[in-house]
Amino acid sequence: MTALPKTYDRIAPIYDLLDGPYERLWKRRLRVDVFRGLDGDILDAGAGTGCNIFAYPHGARITAVDASAPMLEQARLRARRVGRAIDFRHMDLANLHFADATFDAVVATFVFMCIPEGGQLPALRELARICKSDGEIRLVDYCMSERPLVRAGMRVMSPWLRFAFDGTYRPRTEEYFEAAGLFCVHERLLFGDVVKMTILRRK
Ligand SMILES: C[S@@+](CC[C@H](N)C(=O)[O-])C[C@H]1O[C@@H](n2cnc3c(N)ncnc32)[C@H](O)[C@@H]1O
């Protein structure tokens, strides 16, 4: 396991409280978009406290992994509350215990923004390995706005994001797509120009 999830072990009991305002204002809406059209065996990679659960497509078989056991425990409780069957596994994205080509789709929402630089490529390689060759990998993360005022606001908020969530508004994940054997088939902004979904496939 990487050192990073310790942050999430600590904040797991209050994560939904901390993130609640963002969730209610805009995150909840975009989660539905992220899972739209997916079916079959889906991996929620870095599922956290299970904020995506309500958006999982009905009929799909969902596996949810996270490197933080306390975050995963919150997700388990949420799944029980809403009566959704999910296969929860405590795993590091850089070392997934699944056979090659297990999943029809892999989704990671706000996860790569908190994976340290050295962990990005190993995690992407694993996602590429466990996704079927005709499957999709959907990554959702922050990106820096082009608008000066919004950009300035993001700069101001950056220390908070780092302190509270060990995250960055400038993840450099796309620099590793090629080396991970992935290519981008589609990119779409989901919230202003500060949250982007990247759809990837295996080369
Ligand atoms: C900001 S939270 C996002 C959680 C959820 N995906 C969401 O959209 O609300 C990031 C999550 O990624 C998990 N995570 C970070 N690095 C990971 C890794 N290497 N392997 C698995 N999970 C990881 C953290 O433990 C945390 O639960």
C-alpha cells in the first residue's frame, strides 16, 4: 500500500461531512453522467465512502476497491442503507488482485488527483490490465480553469485541498496514458472548466 491512504483512514468518519457541500452543490449531478451507458462488470476504483453508489447502473455487477479500509467501511454502510449489492475489496490500485481483462468498464472519480506522482503510472497500468480490450476506463478529476478569476480561486483553495484531501487541482495523469498502454477516446468537461472526464481505451 502507498503511504497516501493514511489521510483517508483519518478523515473517513468525517469525509461525507467535509465533502457534503460540494456533493450537494454539483458533484452528485455529474456522477450520473459518469456512469451513463455502462453495463456488465464495472470497477469503481478508489470508491471512497461510496458517493457513486446511487449512480451505478441497475443490472450492472459492481466491484468497489479502495486502499483505505475505513473509507471502504463507510461505503459498505451506505450500500447496506440503500440495499445495493456490491463486492467491496480493500486494494491498492497499483496492485489489483484481479485477472487480466476482468471488467467491462473502470471508473475512478477524484482519485488520481490524490495519487502521488510516482504512483500514477503503476495505477494506470493496473487499470489497463484489468479492463477488457473493448472496455472503457473513465477518469474524472479536477483540471485548472482557463478563466483568470476561477483559476485564482483554485490557487487560493489549493492548500486546503492538499491539507484535507491530499489532493491537487493539477493532476498530471495524462502524461502517463501512453506509457500505460492507454489512449484517450474522448474528453468532456463536467463542471465548468474545472472537472473533466477522460474516456480511455487500451491500445
Ligand atoms: C477524494 S476520494 C474520492 C472517493 C470517491 N471516488 C468519490 O468520488 O467520492 C479519493 C479516494 O481514493 C482512494 N485512493 C487513493 N489512492 C489510492 C490507491 N492507490 N488505491 C486505491 N484507492 C486509493 C482514497 O483512499 C480515497 O478513498
